[in-house]
Amino acid sequence: MISSAISTAPLMTYSLCTAMSNRSSSFSEAKQQALGAQQRTEENMMLQTNTMNNPLSFKSIMMLLILLFSCSQQTTELSTDYSTDLSALLAIKGRITSDPHDVLSRSWNANTSFCSWYGVRCSRRGERVTALQLNHAALRGTIAPHVANLSFLSILNLSNNSLSGHLPDDLGRLRRLKTLFLEGNRLSGPIPPSIFNISSLELLNCAINEFSGYIPTGTGSANLQALSFAINQLTGTIPAELGNYPELRFLSLSINNLTGLIPPSIANLTQLTILELSSNNLQGGIPTELGRLINLEVLHVKQNGLTGTLPSSIFNLSSLQILAVSKNMLTGYIPKGGNGLWLPLIQKFYLDDNRLTGLIPQQLGQCKYLIDIELYNNQFMGNIPVEFGNLPSLRILLLYSNNLSGPIPSSFAQSLTYLPCSFLTLLSIILPDIFRLTLATGSQNYRVLNLAANLFSGKIPASLSNRSLLSAIELSYNSFTGPVPTTFNNLQLLRFLNLAENQLSGRLEFLSPLANCKHLTSLYIGNNQFKSSLPVAVGNLSRNLQVLYIANCQLNGNIPSAIGNLSGLNNLDLSSNGFSGEIPTSISNLRNLQRLHLQNNLLNGSIPKELFLLRHLGQLHLEENMISGAMPESISNGTGLQEISLAANLLSLTVPSAIWRLTDLVLFNLSYNSLVGVIPAEVGNMKLVQVMDFSANKFSGNIPSTLGNLQMLTNLNLSSNSFPGPIPESFGGLLNLISMNLSSNALAGSIPKSFSRLRYLVSLNLSYNKLEGEIPQGGIFNHLTASSFIGNLALCGASKFGVPPCMATPIPNSRSRKYLLEILLPTAFAILSACFLIIFMIRRKKIKKISTVDQLAVNNHRRISYHELVRATDDFDDTNLLGSGSFGSVYKGRLDDGMLIAVKVLNLQLQKASASFDAECQVLSTVRHRNLVKIISTCSTLEFKALILQYMPNGSLEKWLYSHIHYLDLIQRINIMTDVALALEYLHHQCPTPAVHCDLKPSNILIDEDMSAHVSDFGIAKLISEDDSCSILTSAPGTIGYIAPEYGMAGKVSTSGDVYSYGILLLEVFSRKKPTDEMFVGGSSLRQWIGESFHVAIENVISCCNRECRRRKPPRF
């Protein structure tokens, strides 16, 4: 009986364990199965006991009860573990604030086992979570620290969402974790050091986030194979402890703010295959020890501040396929290698933008797998190795901007560069025209030869024409001589040909065969020595030709009228030659022409009136010719003109009155002609003009004071005319003026003292006039000499100006002094009393106005004390600083009730700060719209003024446009600009008192958690009544680049100004180019650039609007 009873124990244990291991059953079902097994076993035992009447049955029963108790304990523990994982998952779900695809709301519910939830994977023997994979789910929110309670978790993948906040330090408790993927989120704050204490961790990817601080170190995991913190905001040095991971194969720290040296300890990672440290601020040299990484396939250290020479040990790495050390400050030679291997597997070789010298090694021509060689912007010398012609896979070879010399090797024509579309961005820096055209055609295969900016000499090989797939030839800025080959007609795919800046000679006979190149769009042959006439065959070139540049080639004869056949031209430059005769009227057939440069020739006759039928013409340069007669009245039709230069001709009579209506002019030069008449007041309409030169003519009449309205003016020259009268006082308002020449006129009166306040003025010439009085002091006058004032009537002042000193005011005698005191003291007292009374009344009115504003804010908004603001912002700690503006700083804060706020604190030491506070209070207290930043309250005392505003967690539009870790897709940009338009429409037409914002720009557009836009910063806003069309400000409002032309000094402020700013903002949002970008110099502007590119090159203007384009990702593990 004992053996019989005991034999039933395994049966019951098996039943219990089977019930507990069934993953599809609940634990209540498991218990019922266990109890059923127990009941059947007990009945069987009782039956056997009664039948056999065995006295030992009691012991058997006790043993079975002990077994049952043990299984019950296991069941209880398993139930507890299930509850722990369930609670952790629900806590994770609770931290998710946005689930647009409903991946959690649909499946994460208590009606089903969490093992069947989306992204959850459980173990086989028990209901424990082993993997949580919620990648690419567009989730928003934070990571709950409860994830650390999933103690069996081995895979955590939350990549490519929009999670924010800090990474929980509790993750370090996941001792079974092997894979942690968090890339492509918005996680911030420091990286928890505890992560590096997870001994089981193998893959760690935290790339493309906003982590800051140092890279932590820990006890380390001997199993770590991949580590990426690329594209974050990490600072500090690269820890030497990273060399303690023996199994590490992938290490990427690119695009951060890391400093210091590359630690030699990285050479201990003998299994490493990919090392990416690009786009940091690393210094020092490339460690020689890296030559020990025998398995290394990719080495990226470009765009740092590395110095020194290239270690020869790197060139013995037999596995290396990509070497990128571009954009550093490396010097010396390219090593030739020590053991003869010399990178046998290398495919991409990037050494561009350094200071490397010497010869290009011949060994490079023996690397048969080479696809891409980029050595441009260095100081290499000597010939191109002939071995390059034997590279069978070579697709890209960029050698421009070096000191290479000698002829082009004949073998080189056999292996020319192949350009897939993925490299168009790189090429756009060199060949902007071919970049545009390849995008337009959509073809995938182009061959490009680029040897620009070297010292190549000899003749251009005629064998180049045998390469029928050539689409672009770039040989400019060399020393090629002799005639241009006449065999280019074989290049049927040729689109771009640049032979400019050489020493080519001979006749232009090659233009005739070029007519067979039907796809040719750009032809540059300027700055050579052809010394011939321009053949009629030029009119047979491709109708697709857009750029024809033949400047400074010593050409002569007439400009052939056949040039009017080139209907696709938008840029024609024949300047600095010896062309004679009249300007052909056939040029008016070039309907797409935007730039016409014929200056510095011997052209005569009159200006053809047909030129001004060209609606797209923006630049007209005819200076330094022999053109005569009057300026045509039809010039007013050129409404798109931005540059007119007719200087140094024989023009006469008056300037057509209609010309003053060309309000888009930026450059206007009529100097050195024989023009007469007066300059009308309408000249003040040219609000955008920057350079105005009317010198050496016969203009007369007073200088119009409206010239002082041209706020963009930087250079003004009215010298050598017959202007009488005074210098307008309004010239003191030309705040951007750099140079002014009013010499050799008949100007009278005194020199305006306001000239001393023109902070940018560096050149001033007032000589040979009839000026008198004292020469002002300070400002520009501290740096001028006598040559600026010579030849005037009666100037006085400092001796350095070559004028007599000014006479001092005579001192009256005692009787006169007494008489003056008796009369003047009472008068002065009365005047002062009146002034004090007026000031008192004004201050009382102002205090009353401020009190009204503050009281309005208090009555309608929540009361918040100064002490609560101090607590909310940690005493205005710098860690809570969101940004600084013209009149103060903005801090993030959390009120006592938990509300997040933005506190705008005014710096009362700044002039007009109080006025800014009053203006913003006045506007925000009267408006209410979903796309305007909401004012919560104000806090105002004598020493402290602050606005408490709605907090915007996603920052400003400026951050989203220009940060490499944020991006906006096309729909988001459209939605944001729609929000801004709705806000402006409300301000201008719907709010109780219409308002003008006056300073619309990306930094004043804030983004909330739903990516909706809110207009902020009303510090210089202006309320206008319904019957007012405009208001007048005493200084130019807004920000340079966004200011409407009609603003200017003492200009008009109206709703139209906001609309203009909105237009500039719209262009900036879709082009990601600021209106103040350094590319807009010499009279160009964002508006002009986009306008000129709209019909022919809009692809160049529109920036990337998708995640793949904007956010570079490191290789996948």
C-alpha cells in the first residue's frame, strides 16, 4: 500500500505542473485542474486503503499533502510574477500620451493574456515577458521606470517613436537584458551609468536622440557587441574604458559635441569592424595604435579638428573598405604603406578638405575595388598617377582645388567618373547647373570629369570625345593651352562644359560641332585668349542652353543677331571683350533671360527699348561702353529689374520719370554720363536699393530729403554734380550706410551732427562744396582726414582736418552778466517748472495706463506671486533657461499645482523694456485664439516685471528648421504655416482691437505637444483702431530680413507689413534658408533666389521634407 500510495504522487505533481505550464489557461483554471487531480488521487487512495485495510495509509496521505503544499507554493509564486509583469506593462501604457495607430489601445487590455498583446513576447515555460518590441509605432510619451520590473526581459526595442524625457536609471536592474534599441526618439538628459553594468547586454543603440552630458562608464559587459550614441548632444571626452569590451564590433559616436583625443585604448577592440567618430570636436592626431584593428572595415573620423599626419599603420589594414578622414587639419603626405598590402580591399577613399601635400601615391591606382576617390581641397602636387586609368570600378574621382600639374594621362580617358543620383548633393557644390539638370531628367547614369582648380597644362586631349557617355566636363581654373578640340560633337549626352579660366586660344570653331550636343545646358569658356569674333554658329547651339559665359576672351566684331535663337538662355555674359556695333534687338527673343552682362565692350548706339519686354530680366549691366542717347521710357516695364548699371557711357537728357517706380532695385548706377535734371522726391520709393551711384553727371536741384528713407542703402555717391542747398538732415537716418560721397557739388550750410551716429559709416567725402560751420566730433569723424573736407567755404574744427578752430563764445562783462541773470533766471525757472509739470502729468498718465493693464491682467487671469515664480523656476536657475530675447529671458517653470509655464522676465535695465512689457500685456489681454500663445498671468513690481505664458514643450519653429536632430515633413510645414496664417488673420481682422505683430520670424513661432503652431512675442506689437490704416513708429521694428520695405526709419506699420513677413517666413520654412544667410550677398536675397529658381530650378530650393533625408541614421546592427 505504501508503494501504491507513493506511486500516485508523480501523477498529481504532473497534473499540477501541466496546469501551471499551460500558457493559454488562467491561474484559476490551473488551480481547478490541480484540485481535481488531488481529489481523484485521494479517492483512489481511500479506495485502496479500505480495500487493503493498510495501517500505513496515514503516512501516505501526509506525504501527498506535503507534495500538494509544495505545488501550491509554486502556484502562488507564479501568480505573483504574472501580476508583476502585468502591472509593469500597464504602467508603460499609462506613460504613453499619444498612440495614433492604436497599437496599444486595440490589444493592450485585461480581457486577454498579455502574452498576446502587440509587441509582447513571453517565455515558453511560464508567463514571463521576455521581449517588448514597440518600434515604429509613432508613440509619444515617456518611458516608465516600471519597465525594470520585467525581470525576464531580454529585448527592449522602442526605436523610431517620439518618446521624450529621461531614460530611467532603473533599467540597470534588467540583468537578463541583451538588446536595448532606443534610437530615433527625443529622449534627453544624461545616459544612466547603470546601463553599462548590465553584464548580459550585447546590443545598445541610443542614436538620434537628445541625450546630453558625458558618456558614462561602468563595470562593463564582456558580451557587448554594438554600441551607438550617434546624433545626440553628448559632451566631454571619449572614455578610455570603451576599450574594455573585447567583443565590440560596432562603435558609433558620430555627430555629437565630443572633445579631447581619440583614446588609443580603442585599439584593444580587436573584433571591431566599424568605427564612426565623425562630426565632433575631437583634436589631436589619429592614434597609430588603430593599425592593430585587423578586422576594421569602416573608419569614419571626418569633420573634426584632427591634426598631425596620417599614420602609416592604417594603410596596412587589409580589411579596410572605407577610409573617411575628410574636413580635418591633417598635414603631410599619404603614406606608401609598409608591407606592400596598401589597403587591398579599399572601396571609398575620402581625404578631402585637409592640408595634405606631396604626390598622390601610385599604390592608390592598384586598389582594384576602388569606387570613389575624393582628394579635393588639399595641396597635392605632381601628375595624376597613370594607374588611375586601370581602376575598373572607379565611379567618382574628385581632384579639384589642388596643385596638380602636367597633362591629363591618356589612360585616364578610359576610366572616367560615374555619378549615381545619390551623389548629386556632393556635386551640387561644384557644378550647380548639372545638379539641377540631372534632377530634371531623372536619369540614373552620368559620367563626369572634374579636374577643376589645379595646375594642369598642355592641350585638352581630343580623346575625351571618344567617351560617348560623358555628361559633364569641368576643367576650369587650370593652365590648358591651345585650341579647344572640335570633336565634342560625339558627346551626345553632354550637358555641362566648363573650360573657363585657362589659357586656351584659337578661333571658336568648336562652337559649330557643339551644336550636335542637344542636351547642352551650360557652356563656360570665359577668361581665355581666343582673340576672334563670335561666329554666327553660336545661334545653332542647343535650345536647352541656359548659361552662356564668354566673358574676357578678347573677342571682337559685332554680337551676332543669331544669338536670339537661344530661347532657353537665362544667363548671357559677353562682358569684357571688344564687341562693337549696336546691341542686337534679337536679344528680346530670349524670353527666359534673367541676367544680361554686356559691360566693358565698345558697344554703341542707343539702349534697345525691346530689352524691357523681357519680364524675367533681373540684372542689366551695360556699363563701360559707348552707348548714347536717352534712356528709353520703356525701362519702366522692367518691373523685375534688381540691378541696373549704365555707368561710363554717353547717355544724355533726363532720367525717365517712370524709372523711379522700379521699387525692386537693389543696385542703381548711372555714374559717368551726361544726364541732367533733378532727382525727384519719388526716389524715396526705392526702399530696397543698397547701392546708388549718380556721380559725374550734370544733375542739379536740391538733394531730396526722401533719400533718407532708403533704410537698406549702404553706398551713396552723388559726387561731381551741381547739387546746391543743404545736406538733408534725414541722411542721419541711413543706419546701414557704409560709404557716402557728396564731393564736388555746390552744397551749402552745415554738416549734420547726426552723421556721427551712423555706426557703420566708414567712408565720408564732403570736399569741394560750400559747407560752413563746425565739423562734428565723434563717430566717423574720429577717423577722417583733411581730404574729406578740403575745398569748402568756411568749415572749422579740429586741426587735423586742415581747418581753423571754431571761435569761442565771448564772455559777457559783469554788468551784462547781472542783467542776463535778472532776466534769464526767472525765465529759466518758469520753463523748468512747466517742464516738471508736463513730465509729472505724463508719468501720472503712464502709471495709470500701466496700472490699467496690470489690473486687467489680474482681474481676468490667475494671481501668481513673485515668490511662487521663484519656486517654480528654482530661483530662475540657468538649467531652466529656455532662451533670451531683445528685452529679457524666458524660463521654464512648474507652479505649485504642477502646471508647466513659461516665464518671460523683462530686463528693466534695457531701454524700452517696460514699454515692451506694456505692449505685450495690452495685446495679449485683449486677444484669445488657439494659435496665439495664451497669457496665464503677469507679475509686476517696481523692480520686477514678468509675463507668465503657456508652455510650449516642442520649442520654436527655428529649432525644428535648423537642428540636425529634428525634422518637419511636408504636411507638418503646411499645417504650421496654416496655423500662423490663422493667427494673423485673427489679429488683423477679428480681435476686438486689431493688432500688428511687427516681428514675425521662426523664433517667435512656438510648437505645442501636438505640433500646432502658436504666435508669440508681442513685445513690439502695435494696436490699431479700425479706422486706422497704419501707425507710425519712431524706429524700424522687427528683425532684419523680415522687415517689410515700407517700415524703415519712422516708417509705416500696417497689417501689410505682417503679411510681408509671413511671405518671407513661408519661403524660409520650405527652403530652410534664412533671409540673412551668407549666400545672399551682393544684392541677392531669399525672395530673389527663389523667384529666379521657381521655373527652372525649384528642386534646388525645396529642402528635404522626410525623415530619411533630414535625419542621417547609423548602420543597423
